[in-house]
Amino acid sequence: MPTPSRYWREIPQRYRLEAGKCKNCGFIAFPPRLVCPRCQSRAFETIILADAGKIVSYTIIRVPPKPFSDQAPYAVGIVDLDDGVRLTGQIVECAFEELKIGKRVKIEFRKVYEEGEAGVIYYGYKFVPE
Amino acid sequence: MRDVAVIGVGMNKWGELWEKSLRQVFTEAALLALDDAGVDKVDSLIVGCMSSGLFVGQEHLSSLLADYLGQVPVPAARVESACASGGLALRMGFIEVASGISDVVLVGGVEKMTDVSGHEATFALGTAADQEYECFHGLTFPGLYALMARAHMEKYGTTREQLAMVAVKNHSNGSLNPLAQYPFKVSIETVLNSVMVADPLRILDCSPITDGAAALVLCPVELAKKFKKPVVRIVASGMATDAIALSSRQDITWIESTYQAAKRAYAMAGKKPEDIDLIEVHDCFTIAEICVMEALGLVEKGKGGQAVQDGLTSLQGKVPVNASGGLKAKGHPVGATGVAQAVEIVKQLRGEAGPRQVKDAKIGLTQNMGGSGGSSVVHIFERD
Amino acid sequence: MEGIIGYGACIPRNRIKVEEIAKVWGADAPSYRKGLLVEEKSVPSPDQDTITMSVEASKCALKRAGIDPKEIGAVYIGSESHPYAVKPSGTVLAEAIGATPEVHTADLEFACKAGTEGMFVALSLVKAGAIKYGLAVGADTSQGAPGDALEYTAAAGAAAYIFGREKVVAEALETYSYTTDTPDFWRREYQYYPQHGGRFTGEPAYFKHITGAAKGIMEKSGLKPADFQYVIFHQPNGKFPFRVGEMLGFAKKQIEPGWLVNKLGNTYSGSSPLGLTATLDISQPGDLILIVSYGSGAGSDAFIFKVTERINEVRDLAPKTRELLEKNKNYLEYGTYAKFRHKIRKAE
């Protein structure tokens, strides 16, 4: 699980959904990267991802990793954002029976987890029903 | 390029080996392979191991294991590609022999997973996934494959029962394998009623945590004829990568890296899927076996579940898959798996598989995979 | 003239009814309902806190303000439930909305009036010409001790305001603060739940300071209760706002649009600020609005706003407060509520 520096480094992505758009072919890299995997170009511009999309697939984690033990069971899914980028994240405020492939969701800023009572609190994006 | 043969195989009994350290587990299997080949000294050692650092706090395995095997100052390397570490080690060994750099190469795979708590083991396995964009959100390994399973079920109508049938088949085969971690049968009901891990996958859809090792001795074919066992050639080695995050894939129901690795292997061997007599695939989860069957071209896309149901891949079927019991019943000491798959195929092609023997096995294929399909290694073997 | 250029709200979706809480403690639900004039309250999900709600409310405020967040010169979160004892909440908010690094940030606290404190400071900086835009949020995930009267009302929510000089939605005509040292409600460091002075929290605390601030601002501005379309008072329970309104000479219908507590509970630093967002949602150009907060300890901040034509252009750009209050509700029973609010002691 992240160290303060590893968490902090991804803040533009975790808080603001900053991505890199290839100036040559339009591929959107999230997180941003140095080389376009599609056209090998090195020129990118910063863009912000769309804030809503539809569920591609989902699961309910019942055997969680330790930092998430208080949260289980929780739903995690892959969402196709309206700009074509796919994100993985928890799906919350939705009864498990209502989860389905194709359901529309939007992004909200939430606590992802915290390192016990004394550690850093990690914030990021999650999905809620639209 | 020279033709490469496997002249020795070795594997110990897999399970929770409390009494044995990593170095001991590895050395035992390696000695079995050396004895099987009738070789005392090797020109090179390649070891596949995913995460000895996280599991037992030990890196620098190349030298440690070369020393414990009594082979120092042999050149040695440890390779890693998550759960495909073993397959990758085999590929590296194959390349050394084929290129002429080394004659006799020992390829080994090992993982010692039980010296840490379940949570720590889960964390170590999670390092095969994208730490910052998958694990950070609470996704686990079973969770990743559960996402693939649900999408596969929605897109192709694959059923929960068909997934369970993979586990039933592999346990049935595993019950005939004295080295397997769980050498017993299970019924569909038992699988379907086992505790849910990540919907829709249950505990019996998942491969276990295991300690174990496996090893092979490779040499050029001309040399092989001097050794005692029937010559089995490695006629192809194919490897391919893909983005490790599942969300980066175009189609999460399809394992592109396996398709690409297999394409390269088939081309190298001059073979087609129909030519293969038996296969050892990476069934880390039941859905994985189904997706891999499709990516290998055994069946059409989406038809994997039905094929399992129809018995295409049972021990008596047209193309037995995982005669060894697969990862599910045999166990999955991560770095060892890819090597153990080859051990099984070689034994089968030599006619040494006992009650698991597939009749007239002449051409076999192994498929080893890392993470949720971020890397795949495919090898094809042929009996002389 | 400076004023509000954008506003937004965030209310969690979970609710728990007064009956559900009363059942567990063997209390008489109808008398709590009647005595407090509260039916249900909001409950934050375990992954919501003062920071996350502030971010969501601020995003709504930004949608209405239509400005570049990089031009925000100050970001303040006022709360009595900041997630960290030491490490600012405001910096997370400033990063999340893209206002960093050229921005002033501070976390404020003053019991339930920390929200309006932030508003006072942000507005004053804009007025002084020191910054172009200022963002102030009042947010809380207040805790009530199990079985205590406060458990029926302690709720969660956030309201965000962006202040500026151009494209003003509601001009800030006047401000006034009334402060004394009055120990009516407090929480010592390392204590999990607050304590309070029972009936002492009424007349010498809530009523004295709200009437003091309200009378002070009306005198300063030369306005009378009848001049205002709407008034919002801090809402610790359903009755106090109407009683203080009556004491001051306001009518029920001036109070009702901003009166959320019966369905929301007391969102502490979010209380009167959320009432103001709900009022702005239904206001018309030219309306005069008075808001008077109250924070234990004690003090009240008062503001007079005059709604402009621009309200018609912005009100629909983000969810309305009553919509957030009424839609997508998820009712909890006490066990889940206690788990969500960390009231259950677990092993280390």
C-alpha cells in the first residue's frame, strides 16, 4: 500500500483526473506517460477525463486486502468513461442487486482507505449511480 | 539456431511445506531433474520466481540457488514475469541452448508462499496487478478475474456451472497426480456452494497458495541422444506482453497476450491448434482456463464454456487440458508453475504419466500467464 | 459590488429515522420527534468525510460560478470534524479543484459557525481587493454520543460559496459578528464525543447570540424583518429557528425555504450555509436574504445578501439542495449506522 510520496505523486490523477492526450493520434493515457503506446509519439497535452460513463464489468470483493478489511463487501468495477477512457474504481451508494453491465455511473471524490487510526488518509475517485 | 531437447524433469510434492525453506524446496526438485537426466554439472542455471523478496525477504536467488545446488561458479539468472516467471525461465533456458551459448541448462521455478500471513501473501500476489490504479482501489486478484468472468458470462452466456466444471475436471485429473497439493475430486455442488470470494468467483474457482518447485534439464538435440530418456524437443517458444491493467485492454473477455504468444509459437513450430494433442494451461481461476482455450484457438471466441461442458478438454476428450490437475488441484507456487507445466507435458510425451496418461500424446503445449494477462509464454513440445 | 458568484451543496444519501435511534435506547420516539421537530438525519457513508463533501460541494459551486479555479486566491474549510488533527483539509480541497499552488488556505473551527467564518474571511479578502475569488466551505460529519439527545440530530453535509466581484449572484450588502466567551458546548482534545450544558445551550447561548447578531446587522443596515424575503438561522433542531424568528419578528414563511433540519438533521458548520443554498435555489432577483449562524463557545455571524438577475442563469447548473435532500435516500438501521459512524469498538 502506498507510501506518502507514492500517494502524493499520483494526486493530479487521483484528485483531478489529469490525463495525457497524445498530440499526434489522440490516444488518452491515464495515468499520463512518456511514450504513446499507439503511435510512439512523445508529445502530450494535459486534459481532464470525463466524469461519467457506464459499467463494463463489476465484482463484489468479499475477501479484502488488509487495509480494506472494514469495507468488505464492496463493489469494484471497470467503467467506460464518456471520453472513451476506462477506469477501475469502487462503485458505491448502489445496492449490489442494482449493479449491472451498462449501468451509468458518475465520479465522486471519496476516501479510498486510511492507514489505520494514525496513518495517512488516501482520497481518490469512486463511482456512484448517475 | 540449434534444436533443443528436454532430457530431465523434476518436481516434488506440492503443498504447505512447513519443514522446507525456499532453498530446500528448490534444490530437491532440481536434484530430481538432474538425476532424471543423468547429469551432474550444468553450464547455466535459470530460475523463475515471482516474489521471494516479499515472501521470504530473499533476493539474489541466482547465486543462492546455484550455491545450494553445488553448481557455483555456474552463470545463473533469476527471471520474473509475475505468475509467468516459470514459463519465462524456460524460454530463457531454451534461448541459451538454441543460440549455442550453453549446452546443458537447468531451468527451475520455485515459490515459497507460506512463511507469511494470508494478507501478506495476497499483497505479494497483488503486485502482479497495477498497484496505483487497480490495487489502490481495493481490487484483488480474484477480483480481477471476477471482472473478466462476469463480462464473459454477459457477452457469451458462459454459465456459473461451466466455470465449476473446469474445477471439477482439474480436480478429477489431480486426484491421479501423487505430487498434487489437492489430489482429490470435487463435485459441481461443492464448487457452487463454496464461499464467495469476489462475485461470481468462489473459493473453489481459485488456485491455492502453495510451496513448491519444478525443474527441467535442457540440452541440444544432438547431445540429447546420448542421455537415457526418450527425446522430447521444444519446437517453439512464444512470448508476448500486454498492458498489465485490465482496464487498458480493449476486450476484457479476451487474453490478447496469450493469443500473440501462441501465434508466435505456432508459427515457429509450423503447427496449428488442431495439431496439439494435450495442453497445460494457466488456470489460476476457472475463468482463466476458458479464456485461454479461446485465445489459443482451441475453440471459437466465446465457446470455451460450452467446450468444457461438452468434454472436449477432459482426460478422455479430444484435447485434454490440464491432465496434471492444473493450478487448481496441483497447486500454484507462482514461479514454479510454468516449469511444472512443462514437466507434465514431457512426462506425457515420454509415456510416463501413469493413470493420467493421454493416449498417443505426441505434441503438447504449455501456456503460462502473468497477472490478468499482462504476459504470456507458450511452448510447444514434440516427441521424437 | 462583491458577493456570492457560485454556491453548491453536498448531502450524503444515507438517512436514519428518529424512531430507529429511539428504539435502540428505549426512548420515546414521538416525543423526540415532537420536541426536536426532526424526523430523520443524514448519515455519511464510511468513505465520506468533511474533505470529500467539501470537494463535491465546491465542484457544484464552480459549475455555477463558471470561473477558472486557478484564479481562486483563498480556500477555507470551516468544520468541527476535520479528518486530521494536524494536516489541513483545505489543501486537499484546493488540490482537488485545481486552485493550487498560488492560493491561501486555512482550516477554520468555531463549533457550528466555522462555515460562515470562512465565508466572512473569503468575502472580506475579495472586498479588500486582495484576491479575485475566494472559496469558503462549511462542512461537518458531526458525532453525537450514543444515547445522548444530540444523537438524534448530529448529521453530515457541506455547503460551498465562491465570492467575487463580477457576475455576482447575490450581492453581500452587510456583515456583522457577535461574539462572547460562553461555554455551552465543547469537546476536549482526545475526547471522542462533545459535551454540552443542557438547557444552558438555549437562552444564554443560541438565542442571545443570534438575536444579538440579527439586531446588530439590522441596525447597521437600517433594515427591518419585513424587508427580507427570507431568513436562515442556524438549525440545531427544528424548533429553535422558528422560536428565534418569532422573537425577532420574522414570519414562518420567511424561514421555511431554508429550514432543512427536519429531514437533514443538524449539519453543524454546514447548517445555515446549507439553508442558504436551498434558499438561493428558490430565490428571485431583488430578494433580500438574512443569514445568521451560531457557533457554540459562542458567536454568530450575520450576512445580508441581495439576489441579482444572474440567479436565473446559475440555479440549474448544479443539483438543487432540496433535490439532494429528497432523492436517492438510503435508510439505515441502527447497526449499520453505528458501524458507519465508528461507534463500534473493534480489535486493534
